[in-house]
Amino acid sequence: MKTVWLAIFIASSLLLIAVVLRNRLSWGWLRVFSLHLVMAAALLYVLNYSGLVPGMYIPLNPVTLGAVIALGIPGVALIIGLQWVVV
């Protein structure tokens, strides 16, 4: 069963790469997404090690980066608020 899922994953990944390479509009989207990803990671890194939010550590993982990429500064506030309430 694992072989079937692996084959489906590889085939869908190859088809996704083919669609991205075929459409020229996808390159602009990929550039913007990469820029947002780098900026979000840098922002979280600076917040973690600058001490602006004392006692808080925001891990750099796909969930936190995704929230910051999608929401921007409100995403950072959301993650800080969730850590404050939950943890």
C-alpha cells in the first residue's frame, strides 16, 4: 500500500512541476511566494532573538510560517496570542 501512495505522490509532484514550468505566469507567483517566505522567516527569527516579546518563543515551522505568510503582521499577533492563551 505504501508503494501505491508513493507512486501517486511522485506522479502528482511531477505533474505539478510540469504545470508550473509550462505556465509563464507561475514564475511571478513563485517569486512572490519565495520573497514572502524569506521575509516571514526573517521576521520570526528577529522576534525570537531580539527580546521584543519577553518570554515568548515562536518556532520556525510550516504552520507558523504559513500563518505569517498568509496574514502578515496579524499572523504574528495570532501566534503570540495563541501561545499566550494555550501555553
